[in-house]
Amino acid sequence: MTDKKIKLPVQKTDADYQVGYAKPPANTRFKPGQSGNPKGRPKGAKNKRPRLNEERLKGIILDEAYRNITVRDGDRNVTIPMAQAVVRSLAVNAAKGLHRSQRLFAEMLSATERQNKELADEWFSTALDYKIEWDRELDRRRRLGITDLPEPVPHPDQIKIDMNTAEARIKGPATKEEKAQLELWLERKEMFEAERDELLKDIEAEDDADIRVRMEEDLQQVDRVLEIIDKLVERIGY
């Protein structure tokens, strides 16, 4: 080995300095004794956890609340939502005489019944006002001979009010979409009834036994379709 030291190449002057990879312009280079970040690192930047979006957190809570779990119910296993299992456990502990569970269950039951009562009262008031106002409007149209305006959906005659129980319900289509669906099924019912009448005439006039059998099978199929339509009309009609 030799004791001769290796001399590093001397940096050229700025006039000979070539800007390129790993060679920034001279006026933007760090200078000796001067920090490249004079303001320093922001406070609290170390290990800062990302904030969980509030709506995402709500979604997680609801997913857990209604996630099905298997619990023991007497001598068998049942699958119920987590929220139902928690309420059931609370009710069982209340029935066993645990005072804290009794108080929590009573408060929960009272709050739930109060909210249901408020919603029921609001719905009854809304339905009653709707019926009264539209009855007046339709009466005004009749008196003035106004016939070019569309009827309301639902029609006030569909609003059934029970003053004894303070209950209101809508019998029949409650929206334009439901009304259009009802009208569509009624049209189809007329079409199948006409087809049924034609089949009855053709069966009566047909002499060929085999053809009559096929016609009677078609008639049974039409009767089944009409039965289905009647159930649909009964469910959404009035």
C-alpha cells in the first residue's frame, strides 16, 4: 500500500458549473450553515392519525348494529341482529331484577313509544288536513265547472279517517306511479276477460275433441292470470 493520499477533483467555478442530474442551479443550492426548512416541522405532525370520516363511522356503527349473530334462546340457537340481541339481553336482565337494566329498559321503551306517538299524531294531522283541503278544492271545481285540471293522487276519497282511534290510512294508490300501475293492470284485466269470452265461444262451437281439450287448457291459464290480476288490483286499488 502507499501513503500517498488521493486528491479529489476541485470544484470548478460557477462559470464552468454545468446544471444537470444532482446538480441544481447554484443560486438554489443549500448554503453552509443555513437550514433548508427554516420554519421547522409543523407541531403535531408526528404520528398524526387520519381523521375518520363521520359518515363512514356511522356506516360502520349501523353495519355492526344490524349484523346477524347467533345467540342462545332457551334450548335452541337463533340468528338475530346485534341490536336486537343487545335489547333482548337488557330486557332479560331487567326481568331478573337488575335495577340498572330496569331503568335503562324503561327509559328506552318510554322514548320509543313517545316517538311513535309523535309520528302517528303528525301523520293523522297531515292526512286530515289533506282530505279537508282537497275536498274543498274539488267542490270548488265542481261549482265553477272546472274539468281540465287533474285530480289529486291520492284522491281525498281514498283517505280513510277514524276519529275514534285517531288513525288515518290510504286505501288505493298513494302516488302517480302506483296509480299508473293500477290502470295498467286494469287494462290487462279487460284484455284477458275479452280473451276468455272468445275462448268460451270457440269451445262451445268446436266439434273436435282434441282441439276442445287444448282450448280448455288455454282457458284455465287465462283464469289463473285473471286471478293473479284480481289480487294485485285488490292490493293497490280501492
